[in-house]
Amino acid sequence: MRRMSGLLGGATAALLSLGGARDDVRTLADWENGVPETWESQVFDGVTRYVVREGDRGASIEAIAEDSASCLYREVEIDVTRTPHLRWSWRVDELPDLEESERTKAGDDYAARIYVVREGWFGPLTAKAIDYVWSTREPVGTRWPNAFASSAIMWAVDQGEARLGEWVQHTRNVREDWKVAFGEDLDRLDGIAIMTDADNSDSRARARFGSIRFCETASCGDSE
């Protein structure tokens, strides 16, 4: 990331934009007006295509990786003491063709990722991240250090082909997850990112990302 970008080894450095705030909901993206100009792309190895699409669930952003790895991000401070719940939806249509374990550099490809990043006192060298992923093989709930940077913890929240082509919604209490991942209390994040990549496996992956927001409660604005 810029900038925090050398941080966490290539693909793990990425930050996405947060939008406006209400009393208990801070929306990152709803994609209705396209990709905001404030978002930036970080290319690691080839360019993943991110294109806004309309569908029966409204606007989403489609990500297509063909032997590529790039992310969309923006650095932004998020007060997780106020809005600790991260909620997003995604749909995977094509998994990368992995021959190696996702715990290795050769297998470090994911159809869908969403990062939450905290920069340390000494900049990128002390940055940490949780990387929620749709894993090809690792069981849901499994955690492991990123193959390129141990300061990023991979966390499988979906797995394999069972729900391929289906929209899946998640709500995670990032403060609680951070405590589990790092044994530390978390008061803020410094950025968030989305990514689809298939460069290490020389293959292809395709996914869509729906709305993304931080909320005060786990219901995350359901009534709105």
C-alpha cells in the first residue's frame, strides 16, 4: 500500500475505499455509481479486470483473473470500536486451477479475497492484515499465515465448489477475529481491499463482489 504496498508481500498489500457514514453503518461500496475515482489499483503480476455489472441483485463488481494478480484498494482509517462488523457479499464462478497447497507460494491464489489492514508504528514493515478468502481446498474456519508474509493471516470463510455460482453473504466481527488471529486488541484499521488472483497457478479465476460495509451491529443495517 503505498505505500502500505510493499507490506505483507505483494498481493497482501492492498487498500480499498470507504464511503459515507451514517449512525451505525459506514458503506465502503455499493457499486451503483461505478468504481469511485478515489479507488486505486495495485498490480502485482498481470492485471485482474474489475468491471461493474448489473444483475438481479443490483450492481456488483466482476473480477476476472487470467494468470494475473492485482487488487483494488484505498487507505482509510476505520474506527472498529464504533463499527466492528464487516459485511460483504460475493459470488465465485470459477476457482483457480491449483495443484499446490494454498499454504505455499505456488498455491497462493484465490477466486475472492477481502483484506482488512492495520499499519504498525513503523509503517509497512510492521503492518498486519486478515485476509478473508474463498478457498479452493482449505476448510471453512481454517486459518494460516500467508505464504509470502506471515504478518497476514489467511482465513477461509467459504470453500470449494459447493456454492459456486451462488451469492454468499458474510458478517465478521473484525475486532474479535483480530484477537483470535494476533492475540491483540484492535481499535482501528487503516484500509481494506478486494482481490481475485490466479498468477501463481497460471490459471484463471472469476468472482463478483457485492456491497461492502462496516456496521455497529451484526444486523448491519438490515432494516434499512
